[in-house]
Amino acid sequence: MKTKKTNAMRQLDKAKIKYDMRTFDVDA
């Protein structure tokens, strides 16, 4: 359970970073 949670959180963080980068690229 713990590892599964961390894995999901990691994937979420990755997606969030990708989204932030995309928005930054659009703004720039």
C-alpha cells in the first residue's frame, strides 16, 4: 500500500511538472 501510494504520488508530481512546463512554454 505504501509503495503504491508513493508510486501514484510520484506519477502525479511528474504530470504536474509536465503541466507546469507546458504552461510555462505557452506563456514564454
